[in-house]
Amino acid sequence: MELAEKDSLRRIRRKSQNPEGGSYCMCYAISTGPDPFGSYYRYEFARPLFPDYPRPAIWPDGYYVPTSTGDNIIQKHASVVEREEMLKGNPAKELSFIIDDVNFLNNADIDGYQLPPNGAANIMLATGGSQLNNIFTDDGIYAWKIKPDWTNPELSILEGPKKIEVTEYHYQGDGQLKKSVPQPGTDQKLDTQGDKIMSRVIYRRIGEQQSIVAVHSVKTSLGGGGIRWYEFRLDDHQDITLFQQGTFAPDSLYRWLPSPAMDRMGNIGIGYSISSQDLFPGQRFTGRLAGDALGTMTLKEAVLVDGEASQTNTLRWEDYTQTAMDPSDDLTIWYVGDYLKKGSSSYSTRIGAFRLQKKGAIENKAIF
């Protein structure tokens, strides 16, 4: 494990600092106000390693963006930039821990208005196993605590991994970049990204309760693919333990690329892709209410969009979907995913919003 520190530039440059030396960059744009069409502070941080597959998360002390060196090397980067200074447009720092022999990392991302306790470390998660070593099964989720020290960067802390025992799982499709999910009318199968925890890892604080929700795609006994989901809890020392877990796989269809959210009541919603030999790839939701039996998704599966065609030009499907909480009520969950229209050879994107209802149903609020 190696700690690297870089100072930022106030303005993005079109070329990296040292292109001859193979330098790469991670760029950020921070809005100067609430108008998304307004001005932005822009930053560039040079990196010596290729920052592949970034997945941003917000925490009080930084913007966390874990990345990967590449698909053929087991090396990941736990990086964080100085959020407080970036919000002001001031010069800022980036800290990166280089970690070998781990799966894709994902940092906890805050949902809602209640913040973590002052000074709390961010929680970072990864699945077990190792696709490059042909290890597709594990019985743990692995957790780190990461805490930057912006005054004395050498005192920044990365603690872990801690293994959290869970029900054994097998990567859906044996991992990433594999032809796994069938579609109607074609031999082309789709990639599931089954080796990794998907975006986002949710942090939600409700009173003194601190929850973290995570999801990934797993092989199921019914022959298709399902959504493994977890709710973890943090104690007064910010130590993480498993509170509940489940696998949503009500039939033999393939469900994959999930993205979760937790609303202000503690209800959990998950959006995901779905397909089979007889069902074009589309997007659906499921969910549970906070008081439901542990380990179950109790709300009836709802359709965001039914696909109308198969994707035949590539196995890559989205790489991820995405949820986001609506700040106007902290109950409405926005979700975005892809599908193909009839006769099309390239994907379209569908954005929708839903709320989790007491009557055991999912209410579709808006679809675009």
C-alpha cells in the first residue's frame, strides 16, 4: 500500500502535466451555486496510474473517487480530494492509497440531510474473490476505514480490510467482460460486471442509526442471475457489522447491474437491468419497507422500461446504473438505465422516479 499526494491546479489544462512520462489525470467540476447551468470551479489532478472505472462519493471531508489501474492487473486506488477547499474554488489536494490484490472499491456516499458524526471516517467496501485468479466465490464483504488528514497528509489513515461474513456468493457470469446474459434472437450475450460492488454504496443516518447499503450481481440456484443486497450498521465507534442481507431472484430471469437507495424512512429501493432468452433487456425496480421482515424485498417488482430490441454490437452493457434521492422530499428515488428501442442498434436512456409505498407497491412518479 502506498500513499500519494498531489496539489491541484485551479484550471483544467488540455494536456496532462507529463504526457511523455505517461501521466494521467482525474478532473472535477464543482458548481459555484445551485444552478447546474451556471459556472463551475474546475480541477485537474495528475496521476501516475490510469484511473479506470471511477465511482464518485460525497463525504464531509472529501470527494472520494476509487479507481482501477486496469482490467489485467489487480491494483486499485483509494483517492480523495479536498472538498472544503474545492467548494470555495481554492487550491486543493488529492490523496491516493494504492492497494494491491483487492477487487473494485466503492466508498460510502451520503443520502439525506443528516451527516455522519463529526470526524467520522469514510467506509469503503469490496467483494472478495479474484476473477484474474479464477476465484469466483467468496463468503465475505471487505471493509476499510479511510480518513484524510489535509494538514498533515502523511498522517492520513487507511484501516482494513475487515472481513464481514455474509452468505456465500458466486459472481454472476464469473465476473466482468464475460458473455453472460442471454437476449432474444441473438447469440450475443451481455456482460454483468459480476465481480464488483456496484454504484452506489449508500450511507444513511436516521437519528442515531447509521446504515450502509450495498449491492452486487450474483449467480442464482434458479439458473439466471440475482441481486445480492446488504444493509450494514455502524456502531458508536464507526465499526461496521452486517444487519441484514438477501438475494432478490424471484424467477430464472437475469437481473444485474443494480443500484440502491435508502429514503428518509429507512426504506430500501433498488433499480437494475433485466433480460432473458425471451425478454429484451430493460430496467426494473424493487424495494422493501423499513419494518418488513429482514432479508426480503417485499414490494412488487415495477417496470421502468421494457426493452424492444437486443444489443448485438457489443457485450458491454452500461457498466452501471444509477439511483439518486430527490432532495425535495427525501422519499422519491430517481433511477437511470439503458434499453434499446425497436429497430435500433444503439441504446437509449430512460430516467424515472419512484416512491416506496405502505400498501406494498411501488409508485412510479415520473418517466422521461
